[in-house]
Amino acid sequence: MGRQGFGELLTNEQWNRLVSAGNRRVFARGAVVVRQGETAETVHLLGEGNVKINVVRADGADSLIGLRGPGEPLGELSAYSGLPRTATASATGGPCVTHVLTGERFRLLVTDMGLERLLWQHVVRRQQENEALKADLIAMAPRRRLAEVLLRLSAPGAGAGAPARVLPVMQRELVGAVGRSRSWIQEEFKRLRDAGVISTGRELVVIHDAEGLLRLACEEVPE
């Protein structure tokens, strides 16, 4: 799997210079890498594994907003602004490895290597993706909204015979993203499992038939 996000925009030499300047850390599955509301001035460069990005909204709902893989920086906005972190990133699907730099060290390297434009290109692109997702979901009926969240936030299966998409997520994390209760999501998952388009496990949704998922999403019921 190649690098994503900011790392995807860099050469191997640039990426290796950044990560070699940091301290290697390993986070077990479920461990928090950066936490919403913290003011710690460190940047984590994700080298191996995946993290899920969650935001606790003003109403207290825990909403999943993204899945990130190797190449992604975590906490870079706080390192530049000095403001609290806006989201929580936690290891998912297994352990992950990050390379941790102080905010000052990260800023100096980015400036010295002439990477400011690429960094802000990455930041703006992520913000645009999040806003586009929110706008699209608002206009959708609930079942289609659930299907789109599962498809857009999941990662492709790897290897021969692998499922179409995989999303390491707890049902409560979909409540905020979908705008429906946990019991509603449980009922929908049962319907989708019975149809054979998904299977579920502990903190995991496996999509076996993406087209079937979207087709069943059109079968709306009265509000």
C-alpha cells in the first residue's frame, strides 16, 4: 500500500527525511494517537497501519469522519496554529506506527525542504473532502446516507478473494455520521446482513457487495 495524503505528494527522499527526524512509536489497536481538545504541540507521521478520525460534536455524538493510512500527518494544524486538536485519531484494524516530531521541528523541516505549499494543499483537500461529504449526506435519505458513509469511509479489501470494502468501526460511531439512532443502525445492519451484502464483527463492517449495498439503499421506508 502506498502513501496517502501529504505523504503521497512527497518524494521518497523527502518523506524519509521527515520520518527519520521523529521518534518511532507503536500504538496498539484502539489506542489514541491524538485526542480532540488537546493542546500538545507534536506531529505524528503515520508510517504503518491505519487510524480512524472521530469528532465529538457539540451535542455529544461521536461521529466517524475518516479513515487514514500511511503517509498522513496527524496534529499538523495544531502545530501551526497552537489551537487545540479538532479531532481524535486512534489506531484501528491493528497496531500502527508513527514518527513523532515536535511542532517546532516539523515546521522547520517543512520550511527548509520547501514543502509549505504541498502541506497546505493537503490540508485544504482534506477540508474540501469533509465539507463535500457533509453536503452530500444532508441531501440523502437515511438508508442511502448509511450506504454512502460505509462506502466512502471504508478501505478497499486487499488480496485475492478479498471483500470489496472494509471499515473498522463501532456502531455508535455511525450515529453522528448517519443522523439516526443506534437501534435504527442495528436494524439496518441486520437487513443488510440478511441480504448478504455486508457482514459485521467486533468493531468491523465488511462490505461484500458494494453495488448491492447501494441498490438496497434505494429501498426507503416512510419516516
